[in-house]
Amino acid sequence: MPPDELERLYDTHADAVFAFLLTLLRDEADTRDALQEVFLRLARRADALKGVIDERGFLLRAAHNAAVDLIRRREARARTLTAFSSEPVELFAPATDPEESAFRAQLTEALGELPPEQRAVVHLKLWEGLTFDRIAETLEIPLNTAASRYRYGMDKLRTRLRPLYDEIR
Amino acid sequence: MNTDTPLPDDSAGDTWERRLAAQPFRAVPPSWRSAILAKAGSGAGVRPQPARDRSVRSGWFERWLREYPVTWGALAALWLVVAGLNSVDRWLNGPPTTSARSISTTQWAEIQNQRKELGELAGIDLRAPLRPAPSTSREETPAVLRPRSHRRLQSLPGLEGWMTWDTEPDGIRGSVDTARV
């Protein structure tokens, strides 16, 4: 792929891919490795985006595959990934309002408590605005599985964050 | 957000969901851009390694051929001449199987004559037609069925001339030369 095309893709989609990878991996070094792998694979294939209509969807799928590969390669780390997924990691942009900042910190923690597969669905639904059809395509899972993972994930987040949310509101 | 799949949770009206979705994610660190794109660019150039190996191998073969062009050319010309002569010879003489058959028949007649002369000299009637000798190959000779003990007796060491035995249909009969005992 030509360098200028690669740069265009990076500038357009890197933030979204970064956020998705960070939600999945919850580790900045791993996220960087996976993001680099995504663009490395793109650079190696001249016709990587041939026939692709939805670039963002394509890149999110590639990011998911890269994250899964990374987890498999580092199996020892992957075993601890879930256990330490509640370790502090900054997912969200810093907020000037202390209450908002507290809510984001709680949301970060609550997301970390979700199983990675639920986290992936919740992220794609809430922050990428994908339909369940597209989520199922991206993660290569059945439609109903995507929907149920979202429902379970949202229930947990609601239980965990609703008191704080009500308090803030 | 579109609602092409009619699932209960696929609604956009939930304020709780909108509240969560409104939380902005961090942007990718700016310093990563140049590093990732540079690595991707260099990685793209490293990939065609096997192709270079193939070209090195074919270069070696070409060099080997190119070093002795006269020798290779002469060898090829010689091979063509031999192949041509072979095909011309086959075209003129036909397949070689008939000549081999006639030689064999001639020799057979000569053997018959020699045998007849030998019979006359020895006073034996050898006028009966000679049949080809039976094959002595292991597969065609039936194995002689006899008791294992018989074979053992015949091969006893140190008793040659002292004992004699005959193989008869109902068993083995042996006798001892008492004069030697």
C-alpha cells in the first residue's frame, strides 16, 4: 500500500482503532503493538482495501484479530489479562469537572470488570455506534451472541454505575 | 446509529446508554504516528525476502551454465546426433527381435547334430528328440517332502561309510557295517 494512503488511513481511523484496542487489551504497550501490527499488515498488502466499502469496520475487525493474536502469542500474559483488567488504565480523555472525572474513572474500572468479549461488544455498540449485525460481522460471532453479550455487559455497568450516575445527575 | 435489527436492546432512546456513549475516549498518542507509519513502511519493504532468494538461486544456475557454453553446446549436439542415428537405424532395420530368434534356432539345430554324433560314438540311442532342460530355478522345483530326521541322519558327521540307510515309502531302514565296527 502506498505510504500516503497508509497515512490517510491512520489519520482517519487511528483514534477509533486505538480506543477499541485499549478497551480490549487495557494495556498501552500491548495496544501500541496491536495498532502497529494492523498498519504493518495493511502496508504489506497493496490491495488490502480493494473492494472494502467500510474502512472503519475493516480496520476494527483487523484490530480485533490483531488483539486476539496478541493475546494468543502472550498466553501467559493473557491468563492474567482478565485478572488484572481492573488495573488503572486511562481509557477516557481527562475531564475538567471533578464529578465527571470521577464518573469516567468508575466507568473505566467497571469496563475492566467485564469479560473481554462483553467489553468488545459494549465498546463497538456504545462508542462506535455499530448495529448488532455489524458487531457480529466484526467480531465473527452470531448476531444473538452479540446482542446477549451487550445486554449482560450493560446490566453489569448499570448495576455498578447507576448509583453514581444518579448522584451526579 | 441505525436500527436494522429489531432487537430489544438495540434502541437509541436510552439516556443511560447515551450518557455512557458521550464519554470521550483518549486520542492515540501523537508520538506513535511517525513510529508506527515508519515501521509499517519498512516492514512492507522487508516482506519479499523469498523472491530475492529465488533470484539468487537462479543466478547461480545461470552462471554455472554460462561458464562452459562450448562444452554444454557440444554435449547437446552429440546427444542430437546419437538420437538421430538411433532413429534412422530403427527406421532402416526394424525392431531387433527377429534376428535374435533365428540365431537361437540355428544353435539349437547344431546342438541336436552334436548329440546325435555323440550317441553314435558311445553306442547309445540318442535319436529321441532333445527337449529343453527343465528349469532349475528354486520357484519351479517342488520341495522334496521327507522327515526332518532323515535329513539329520544323512548329515551325521563321522559316520560316513559306517552306516548306510535307505529311504523307503514306509520309513527309513538303516544298517551298520559290522566289519568296520
